[in-house]
Amino acid sequence: MNFLAHLHLASLANSSFLGNLMADFVRGTPEEQYSAPVAAGIRLHRRIDTLTDSHPLVREARQLFRPEYRRYAPITLDVVWDHFLSLHWSQFEPKTSLTDFTQHVRTVIEPQLAFTPVKFQELNEFMWPQRWLIRYQEIPYIGQVLAGMAKRRPKLAALRETNQDFTDNYQSLEKIFFRFYPQMMDSVTKPFTGQ
């Protein structure tokens, strides 16, 4: 899951937007660094990542990628899931527009940024003004996102090539998303006692 899905699932779980969005920027035990609600949000994000990585439908989606790029598929799929969620937002949240949702999340997160990792603060400087979560709807924008990730991290240069796997298998990936994402929505509304 990428930014939008993590935020949406956080809203369903009544969990901290900040914790869920910031989790990839936090190492170690979050309870030692942040308030209980933010730490719980970080834990939820990590739980969602674990469920996603091991989910049979995600494994099925990975097989749609060419063998030489399959090891990069999990990263690409995280962005792809956000594409489909952004594109079909009203089917999952008919009472709140995606624009209103993202504006609400922004107003919650921005006042809390001062005590967050610098890299996370930098992310927020671009994410909101450039409307990333809404632009995920655009197929060409997904290619730009993957190319940007490839450029910033040379070890992930092959991500640029995975955009072809995304577009070549678009309909199949969309069908998998509609089977997979409701299960993730269901998973965050159930009690969880693990770490």
C-alpha cells in the first residue's frame, strides 16, 4: 500500500493519519518516540504492509510482471493500488470526495510536522501542493512516479521499466484490486492485539 491507501485505511480504523503516513520514515520502537495514538498508527501501517506483502492476491499480481522485473513488483504494486483507489474512490467512499478527504488529512497532518523526521517534512512540502493523491488517477502520472523513484534510488532503476508491466496488465491488475482492497478494508476494522 502507498500513501492514499494507508490514509484511507487509517480513516476506517480511526487511526492516526500522521502515524500511518509517517511510518516508513520511523525506525525502531515508535512508542519510545511518539505519542500513543501516533505510535499506534505506525503499528497499523506496519501491520498493513505485512498483510499486503503476504497476501495471495498480491502474489498473483506479482506474477503478471516480467520475470526480470518481478522482484520490483511489490513497490510498483503499492503505487498501482493507490492509482485504482484514487480512480475509483467514490465506490469506496461515496459520502466524501477524494478532494475533501485529502484536504482534511492535510489539515490534520501539517500542524504536527515540526516534530517529525526531516525527510517526512520534505515529502509533505511536495505531496499536498502537487496533489499527488488525486493525480494518482492519471495513468501517465504513475509512470512519472515510478521514474522519479528510480531516479532517486539507483538500486531501484528497474522501477522505470515496471510501468510497462502495469500498463500491459492494466485490466487484470484492476480486477485483482477490486478483490484485494475490500479485504484490506475489512482487516483494519477488526480488533488486532499483535505488534
